[in-house]
Amino acid sequence: MREVAVSLLRDAVRDLCLEANVVIPDDTLQALERALIEETSLRGRSILEEILANDRRARECRLPACQDTGLAIVFLELGQDVSLVGGDLCQAINEGVRQGYRRGYLRNSVSVDPLRRANSGDNTPAVLHLEVIPGDSLRLVLLPKGGGAENASALSMLTPASGWEGVRRFVLEQVCRVGPSACPPLVLGVGVGGSFGSCALLAKKALLRPLGRSHPDPQVAAWEDELKTAVNNLGIGPMGLGGHTTALSVAIEVAPCHIASLPVAVNLNCHSHRHRSVTL
Ligand code: SF4
């Protein structure tokens, strides 16, 4: 059994908060650069140039890429041969978020009570998704999730007869309705299957797939391409001002579901597609 002090996770989460908000990942920058070459709308091109300049400046100056530094979504893959010692796991993760957001002067974006709207003042609590995996390693992923894109996300319990056409229609209608307010170009994570709860998580996990990497199942990969083309044909464009760069990427994850169900969820992310991971 490998012993890991929870203080190690605290420090790792702190550093992930500091990095993820400042450094837009290379795959996102490359996707934006490709889009700039392919976009035909002059206004769309101009916006893509501004986004790229902003992201490069954020890296150089160690400043947040966006003022909305998001809800701290933390995925922890925990090896079953790891024994966590030295304190409480959730407290350690929240302390890491607290320290990271304070040290980086990052905006505190958490309402501690959803209806009375008091700000927690330190961007905690984080949303923690824990998965137990074989072995003795730990992998942490931080996804700072902006409110605009999260608000544009949705889930529907379709009937099985809806099939792929129903999934496709649901995602397109959602992007059409609220995509422009989610700061496009977008990254789309789509979950198909599972239960009401796990489908939404599937969609969020789909956002973590490197941009440009297709699903290993050729049929799912073909659906991803089809959906991306359809979304880009909507004409929403960068920041919703026209063009064909509406989505940089569409990733679909699938899971078994009840014979009477066809859950589908789409989790949108904006052009400020921030995420960072570390293996301990
Ligand atoms: S949706 Fe994204 S780019 Fe727009 S304000 Fe929120 S975090 Fe920033």
C-alpha cells in the first residue's frame, strides 16, 4: 500500500489552480490557430485573432485568460492501492483551491447558497468527482468552469426510438438557442447513455479529451464529425457574431443505459477552454 499525504494533493490542487487559469492548453491554441486559417468571416477572423492574442498575453504576463475564473471542478482518479494519510481529503482539496485562488488573485465565483447568493469568499467548495482505479497512482484534473458556458449546458431523457437523430437534434437545438451566449468558439462535450446523473458527468468528462482526438469507436467518431460540421454550419461563429467557427471540437462519450432510456447531455465549454492535470 502506498501512503500519500493529503497535503501533497492540497499543494497539487493549488498549483493546478494557478496554472490552469493562466495557461490555455496547447491543443486549444492550435485549434484556434487552425480556425483562424479556415474562417472566412472577416469579423470572425478578427475575433479569433483577439482571442489568440489574449491567450498568449495571459501566458506571458501570468494573468488569468478570462475574468471568470470559474467553479473549480476537480477529477481525482485514486489508485485502490493508495492510502491517504494526514487529514481529510475533501478539506485538503478545498484548501488547495482556497490557496490557489488567493495566491493567483483569481476571482471568487462560488455562491455558497444557490438561492441566497452569498459568495463563499474563497472559491470553495470545489466540485469533486472521485473515481477509484487499479494501482497506486493518483491523477488530478482541474477544470475551472466558467458560468456562461455551464449555463448553456443541458440534459434530456430521450426515448430509445429517438436514436442518433434525436441526440443530434437535441444538441443542435441547444447550441442554436444558447450557444452565442457561451463565448464561442465552443468545445462540446456530449454524454449519451448512463443515468440522469451519470450522463451529465459523461458530458463533462468528454470535455477533457484532447481537442482533435476522435472517439476510438469509428461509429462514434463519425457522429462526432457529423455533429461538428452541423454545429459549424449554424453560422453562429466566434462570439456569436457570424462565421463558421462555432465549435472547435465535439467529443461524445457513451455508456450503457436502461432499455427504456436514452439520456443525452451536452456540456458546453467556451473558447477559454482551461484544464490542467497532474499525476502523483
Ligand atoms: S463563458 Fe468562458 S470566456 Fe465567457 S466569460 Fe465565462 S469563462 Fe470567460
